[in-house]
Amino acid sequence: MVRTKYEKTPPVNIKKGTLQLSDGGLVAFDKISLEYEQDDSDYTIVIVPGLRESTHSVKVLSTANALLHKGFSNVFVLNYRASCSIPLRSKRMSSAFGEHNHINECVEYLEGEMPKNKIVFVGACLGSMCVIDYLSKSESKRPSVVGAVCHSCNWHLKTETFGVTSGFEYNLFHKNLIKDTVQRIFKSSDEIESKLKDEWHQEIDIEKVKNAKSIWELEENYVAPLTKISGADEYYQRVSPVFKCHKVHKPVVVINSRDDFMAPFKNMDLENFQKNPNLLLWSTAAGGHVSFVETLFPVTSYLDRAIPEAADLVCQFVEQQS
């Protein structure tokens, strides 16, 4: 909240772009650059933000700015469906499992546009889960994908975390997330072509979605029907990285705070985590969720130092291996 309200937007340029998806969907895929020309880098960074974030969010732009100043001159932001003023073009929503994860299509696009570059992902919150999901699949074994940095990732989603409907954390974060998501859903639905809109409305209970009081209710009544699964509990099983981390094929630096209320540290299952040598945990005592505020005057984040260092670490490791 502090970062969102008080952190200054860094002076960067945004070149808007889109990525056409195979099912007819369309997402914003924007390039971020500094106000002066940089030497070209051999690496392409793809930021996959949290659910409430997009290209124009100060947290995303701060991360991009820090990476650009580290020498990564090719920085892109892969946004979700129904964000950045682009309405839904299909019934499929962005998610961290199976065909609902469009990272592979992003990789195929970049391989065509920048065939010599290596790709490093930077994921936040839901973006981290999308990245882990992709890196656990055989598609990620391609030479162009070298690794990732993931932060504020909830490794094991549980109803006890997302079913709350009261309390400090609910009023601070959950309530606003629910409100933003519902507004995005119905803003998009008004713009879907009539046939698709009718089909879409047949699959979900509009009133239950509009009146959702918890994140669990949203996922039970909206995400689950559209992703063809039985309910929120099955959804949590499918997207939770704890069940996939043993399959991750590329090096990933995981930055998580031990006081993150949205991604409880106890849910990480460190014993399972440590079985995969491709995973490196960068843990801090404090930092909260997607925040890591370091100073207040001006507002700065520890992530703006940690993420570029972690990305550089991934690149160095890959170069040493080769």
C-alpha cells in the first residue's frame, strides 16, 4: 500500500504492444526502456506481474527501471487478459496452470523476434506461480529460456488463507483485490461480442461473483467454472508451486519474506523445495507482500536492489554451466 500510494514513478519509456494468443485472446505485451539509448543486451527480461499490477503500476515500472540500470536493455511486461484496457476476446482467463498460462506463447513470439537472446522471467505473486508452472513443463526446456527470479510467491494456496472475510489483513488487501477483480470482470464482459458473452454468462453465476466476500468465493464461482475444474480447492491444488517445484528445469531465485501474510512462509515446504538444486531461496525477515519497503523518504524498495542482483546471478550461473 505504501509503495502504491507514495512511491514515485521512475522516468522510463513505455512502448505499447500486444501479443495475439492462439485461442483468439489478446494481452498487452509492452517494452520498457530508459530515456537514453543503451547498449543491446544478450538477455531479454520478461516481467510477469501480480494480479492487481500491470505495465503502468509503479511497482512494475520500478522493477523494470532497476533491471534497465543493471544493463538489461530488453525488458518487457507480459500482462494478463482483461487488463490494460484490452477486453476479453475469449472465455479463457489467465491463470497459473495448463492452457490458461500463456507464457509459452510469449516465449515463441520472442524467439521469432529476438532469436539470439536468452530469456529470464521475473515473476511477482501470481506471476511467480505462472513462471513456476511454465518452468515445470517440458516446453521450458528450450535453449532460449535460461531461468527466473520469483518473489512474493504463495507456494501452497490454502482455503484458510483466502477464505477470510474480516480482520486487518482482509481490509488491507483482500477486500481491494476482490473489488478490483470484480470490476475488471464485468467491465470486460460488457465488451465481449454478444455470442461469447451469452455463453460466458451461462457458465458462471453472475450474482455470486458480484457479491463475493472472499477471494475463495471468487475462485469458486468465477475462476473454477471458466477453467473447467470442480471448485476453488481443486484450483488451489493445480496452481500451487509446492506440487510442481520438483519438476522445475531451470535455475530460479526465489525471494520471499517470512512476514508475508498473503504467502505464509510456513507454506513453502522447505524439505520439498530443497530437493531441487535449481531452486535458490533468498529469504528476508521482513518485507510483507510484494512490497519490501526499505526507506520512506523517499519510498524505496529492497526489491529494486535484490531483483537485478538475482537476475544477474541466474545469468552468471547459466554462462558458467555453458
